[in-house]
Amino acid sequence: MTFKNLFIDHERSSEEEQWVREELAEQEQRFAKIDQQMHDLAPTRAKWYEEFFDRISVRGFNADGDQKVKIKRENLPAKPQDREDQVIWKYGVDSDDNG
């Protein structure tokens, strides 16, 4: 077993299997809704990117205290033509307890 293999083989009752199927279906519906909302937000997000790029190329950003650094327009990243923004869920929610 490798470190990244997180699967633990175990037995589940039929009641547990049913709960897992229902939970999975609900999560997939939530994900589809979030994915659609992210897709619908794409034009607004593109505007936010441009506003951010304008700020860091015209006014600059704080590098250290009051020292501001401007980034030249030609050094700003370009979005790949064949890629859209994605909803990615890898790690889940951190625990609320700090213990």
C-alpha cells in the first residue's frame, strides 16, 4: 500500500451501503449545482482577473511594507485558450476544532 492510497477495505451493511449511495447522489447534485454556478460566473470572473491585472501593473502590489512592485503587462500570465476554470475538491473541509 502506498502512502497516497487512502482506500481501506471493509465490510458494510446494506443499510450503510444505502446511506453511502444516497449521500453520493446528494453530493453529486451539489457539485453539479456549484459547477453550473462557477460556469455562469465565468464572464464576471474574467472581469475580476482583468481588474486585478490592471491593479498590479498600474499601482503595483506591496512587496514589503510600503515598497510596491509593478508587474509589466507582458509578464502577466495568459489564460490557456483551451481551458476553463474548474471546481476542484481535493481535501475537504478542515475540522472546526483547533485541538
